[in-house]
Amino acid sequence: MTEDNRIRRIAIIGGGTAGWMSAAALAKVLGPAYARITLVESDEIGTVGVGEATIPQIGVFNRMLGIDENDFVRRTKGSFKLGIQFVDWRRKGHAYFHPFGKFGLDMEGVSFHAYWLRLRAAGLAGPIEDYTLMAKAAEMGKFMRSVNAGNSPLSAISYAFHFDAGLYALFLRDHAERRGVKRIEGRVVQVHQRGEDGFIRAVQLEDGSEVEADLFIDCTGFRGLLIEQTLKAGYTDWSNWLPCNRAVAVPCEGGQDIAPFTRSTARDAGWQWRIPLQHRIGNGHVYCSDYISDDEAAATLLANLDGAPLADPRFIRFTTGHRNRYWDRNVVAIGLSSGFMEPLESTSIHMIQSGIAHLLANFPDRTFNPVDAERYNRVIRTESEEIRDFLVLHYKATERDDTPFWNRCRTMAVPDRLAEKIRVFENSGRTFRENEELFNDTSWFAVMVGQGLVPRTYDPVANVLDLETTRARLDEIRSTVAASADFMPRHRTFIAQHCAA
């Protein structure tokens, strides 16, 4: 690449979480001397704004930006998250916890999961949640950050955040503008392409002004103004595996305590989220319109709030799936414009983060060699498919047969990769993290056990320790986890001491 071919102008079309995460990251990594970064957004166009729960990888993004964590939580009225509780997913009346971090300790080169399955087969194991601090602390309403405590579980506390997505976008806007990003208020009314190759040349605003750029980032949400409406990238529909296609959201008053976890409760034709913040609780009902009307879905949500609603219900329509090309010519789609898989495991904001990271790893010059876009598209598509399979597992592996929706999910055919994972687990209790997929073996194990999959036997290498030694070691882990959870402060107390809004 010659200096003359360097990308010099970047235009981000659309704000919200995706737009301002992109702006903040590009400004941080590239710096103002590399390229001029402009973000175009209109206050008249609302954002989806329901992405309030995250996974631990968001901490990597914030640290890369140099963000002070207490300041971030304070300004977004956030709270801390140790995992997700799933209620009524396996069957009505049943609950389990998908924690961040690991269960127990691997011993003698053998996974903890294998030892626990061996003990369970002998009737000697406690609930799997008893062997991880994140689940035990969540159950007790406790939280703290890791401390230097040697081999104690207190040295490895894994967590993410709940936050107000609108406030996070404003927080990142301030961060980005201080690093040279220029914001333009305005609605795009026309997109101009170059005649010779169809590349985007400029977007035109209502006042007639044009914003030209070498590289465009499409953060225009589901409509995909550049990537789809202009470049016709195409869309792959995953509704046959992820049938929910609607959501209704409403915030409500919070209580005295703040739970350090997200709750997902299965309903007759979908599920309901509960996300506790410092100033309110975020709630939503994700559902399939084939089995329930919008009015019925809203009524179900409003009947299951912890406090008085603070706004009118807001409806969102979506189709699960992804763009056939996330990067097409000189446009890269980030966020909802690139696709959507529903918020079941809080992956939406992570996919924004991942898209930005892979764009920077494959950053083009003005020649836009197709090799960069081809690799980017392949990597993001693979990651999306791997996350899709993990989400589909929650719907497929259920005992519920009490409604037509759950019968459909329980009996559906699943993608080949997921079918293999289920077969391997049902045979020997083994779970694997494939290559660099987002969810690790602990996540797969937690959901498979929680949803009621029962392996035929356990990994035979767990017999490397005799049964009595295995039982003693797991009892020690269990008691250490309980003692560590006892030591931790209440979640609300920790927030009050460090990052109260």
C-alpha cells in the first residue's frame, strides 16, 4: 500500500450503540492523523435500545478504549452480571444458571465436568451450580471484582454488565468526540454511487449537503440503508431454527435489591427477559407471531413485571438471520444492519464488538482488495453460525410439550454442527469449544445439563481418580465456593461503594 491509497475519510451512518462503538474504536486505534471520522445520525430516528445485557468480552472493548470501569457503570446507571438464570425452559417449575467463568477445577488433565458427571451417576454430586462462584454469588445477590487471593475462586470472578444502552451510546459519543470524531445531525435522503463500480460515493442529507467518504460503516439498524437498500447484499433467514420474530419491551420500577444476573423466563410462545439496572428494570417479551398476537404478548409482559411500568410497551419486528455480505464494496455493516439472532444469550453487543475488531484486523486501503472483504465475511458468518447453534440448543433441548410453540421447537431438525454436539454429549458427556467459537465448553455444558440432556455415560478418563478421592475433592471445591460467596458483599452494597449513579 502506498501512502496515497490510505483510507482518509470514514463515514459512519447511524448512531446508537453500534455507531458510537464503531466511532470510539476507530478513533482510538487509527487516531485523528490517520483518517477523518464522521458520524451521521438523526435524533428523529429512534434506536432499538433494548441491548442492555452483555457478556464478559465487553470488558476487553472498554479497556481497549481506556475507559474507567466505575465511571462507565456510574454514567450508564449499570449493574454487574454473573450469568443468566433460565426459568421454565426445561420444563415449567425448573430453573438453572448459565454462569460466566468455569465450573470447579480440572484435575490430572481431566475436565471438571467429567468428574461431576461421574459423581452424579453415583448419586454423590451436588447441583452443578454449587461448584462455581458466579452461580453461587448470583443466587445470594453478591458481587465483587477479583482480588489477589491465590487459588481462591475470589481471584477469578468473571462478569459482564447490564446498562442503559442509550446512556452507553452517549457515553461513547463523548469519548469519541473528544478524540476527533465529528457528528452531523441529519437524515439521509439519498445515497450516491459511483457509476463505474457501484461503490458508495456520498450520502445526501435533507438539507442538500453531502457527506463523502472512502469507507462507509452502515449502522442504520434493521433497514440496512447502505448494505441492503442500496447494495442489495441479500439476507439469509434463520426463522426455521429461531422462530421468534417479535419483541415487546417496557421498563419498570426496580426494587430494593439489584440481582447480579439476567433472568430469562420461558413463556407459552417465547420468553421474557429481566435486566436490573440501578434506576429501573428492563423487561421484554420475545415471541413468535405465529402463536400469539401482539396484544396478547404485551399483556403477558405487563402481567409479569416486578414493579409499575415506566413507559408504554414498544414493539420490535425482526427476522433472525444475517446479510449474505456483511462487507460489500466500500460498505461494512455493523450491528443490526448486519443481522440479528435475538437477545437470548446477550450476544448482540458482542457482535458489534466483533465486527469492529475484525474490520480493524482486515482494514482496507482505497483499492479495497476483495481478499479483505472475503475473509471478513467468512469469519463473521462462521461466528454467527456458531452463536446461532448455541441459541438453537435452548429451544431444541426441552421437555416442554405444553404449547404448540414448544412442540415445534422440541421436534425441529437442527443444524448439523449442533446435532453432532448433542450426539457427543449424550454419548459421553463431553463438550468441546470448536476453534475460536464464542461460547466455551463450560457454556455448552451448563445449558446441556440445565436443559435436561442426560449422557449415556461419563468420559472414561474420569476414572483416573478413585471415586472417594473424586468425592473429597469436589466436596472441597463446593465448600470453598460457598465460603467465598459468603465473603462477598451484597451487589447493591458494592455499587453504592464504587459506582452509584
